[in-house]
Amino acid sequence: MKIEDIKTRPFFCSQSSMKLALNCIRAWFFKIRWGLQLRGVEIKESADLGQIYHKFQEFGPGQEQKVKAWVTKRQMALSLQIDKGEDLDGQMARLVSSLTVSYNKAGVMARIFWDKYPQPSYLKTIGVEIKHKMDMKFPGITIPLEGTIDKLLLDTRNGNVWVRDHKSTGRALASLFLGIQWSIQARLYRILAEDYCKYKKSDIDGKEVKWEVAGFILDGILKPGIKLCGKDNRNAVAWNCSIEDAYLRRVKEWYAVKEEENPGSTIKSQSIMFNEPLFPDELKRDLTRLYNISIKGKDPKAYSRDGTRFHCYLYEKPCIYESLCSAPMSRWPELLDTKFKIKEEEK
Ligand code: SF4
């Protein structure tokens, strides 16, 4: 693959792309503007678990079969590739079984979360997984913004709208909650939600209610360190219950031990009220920085590597672009051919 043949994609802003740009503009250029990703399939257990957990939250209690169908579809697509002989390194087969492990884990996490934080009856779900696009306008600058809002809730008592996001982590819960009020995510989701709600009206008991985007609810849950195994088969027989219920009981006990060791460390739901301007100065500065990055052109050398190297080994994993960053550009065509592929553009 020749460097000059790679098409540079149009610029847009989303909360994840903006976070990446502010961390390492070289990685941002590779990922967002070139659409570069590793060949083959990558087992990202944590990301897969998070995605399946999101599906449970999206469909809600009692809709487990929908999530199961979603996971099965993905596994079947992988099996098809394996049958065609595309699984050269065994990663696809491993991913098929790892998705089952993640499905089981995410299922018990969702059940435990719903038990602890059932949605109050006065909160009505406006929508889930809302994909929204808009233009953010500043003097002389227009930045296209897009994103998927996990969930929008309407407080039927007063017309307040809440942006809700579910997250799971294997790290301390504080890593999710610390600084959420000034996070790029909360600020950009607010802008998207405001735009989405601008022309929507709600009718509650025959009374027209104006929607006001009031705040952000973040739900966080620790990923269980145990997976469904033979022990749950044996327990299911001994306890006369399903294997899933036996596993649920074991995970609940695991959470109880963690809570005893460190109270508040396993599951939390926190809301913040939006009480700053829609575009606070901090955000304006970050957006202006992003815009200036976006107009740097097509030469990868214009995008500096992360000199702090902080982003190069985030979450105990090397950055997927490390081989490109470490090699002279003369070697890039060979690396691009052997290690990378261009992700298809979303329509
Ligand atoms: S290896 Fe480091 S410098 Fe290179 S793209 Fe990744 S994060 Fe950026």
C-alpha cells in the first residue's frame, strides 16, 4: 500500500476521536483520518465485554434473548470466516469462545446493576443508542460533531432530560467517575442532547412539556474477576437452579467480598447537573485545538508522536501503531501491507 494512495477522510469530532486527538495526534491521524486498523481480528476482551454489557443496558431487563441473538450473530459470522480458512493464527476461534465468556459476565453484571438501581417509574426512556450529527459553530469555525448517546431519559415530573451512560471497568471505579463533570464526554453529549431535544416536545398527561437537558447520569460497574465455569455446573446441581443463577450467586458473593474490602468499589450510579455554559472556555479551547489539528493536511509527519509516551502503552497494552512510529517512513508501505488494513467508512 503506497502512502500517497491512502485517502484522508473528512474531519469530524466525536468524544472518542477528540480524546484521542488531545492525547496523541499521530494516533488520531492514523485512526480517524486514515482509518488504519490491524489486520485479522484482535481479541479485546475488555472492549467486547463493555460492548455486550451496553447491549444488555440498551435492551433492558427481560430482553436477554435479544443480546444473545446479537452475540450469536457475531459468532456465526466469525465461524463462517473460520470455515473459509481465514483464521490463520487461531484468533477468530479464540474470539468465538471469549464472546461467550463475555456474554455470561455481562449478563450477571446487568442483573446485579438492575437489582441495585432499578429505573424509577417517573423516568421515561426517550431513546437508546441515539445516533446524532450536528454542526458546532464558532466565529469562523464549524466543527461537525457526531456521537451515539447511550440513553436519554425524561423526568416526567418536570420535563428534565438526563443523558445516561453505562460503563464497566477492570480498574478502580474512581477511574470512571473522577472529573466526569468537566469531561469531554459529558460536555459533548450535552451539546448533542440539546440539539437532539431542541425540536422535540413531550406530552405528559395531555400537557405539553418543554424538555430541558438537565444533567448526566453515569453508571459504573466493576468487571467480575471470575467467569462461568465447571464450578457453576456443580453448584447448579447442588442448589437446584440454573447454571446462570449459580454463576450469578457466585458473582454476587465476589462483589460482596470486594465491597467488604473496599466499600463503594464495585457499583455506583452518580448524577451531575449541568451548571456551566454549553460551551465553557475550556471546551472552546480544546475544540479550537482540535480544529487546528484537523487543518494540518495530509502529511503524517505533520502529526507529532506522543513525546511523553503516555498514550503509547495505555491500559498495559502497546499502541497498535507502534511499529509505524518506530520505523522509518521508507518501511511504511511494507508494514501497511503486512500489518494493517483500512477500515471501511461508515455510511
Ligand atoms: S505509538 Fe505512541 S506516538 Fe505512535 S501513534 Fe501510538 S501513541 Fe502515538
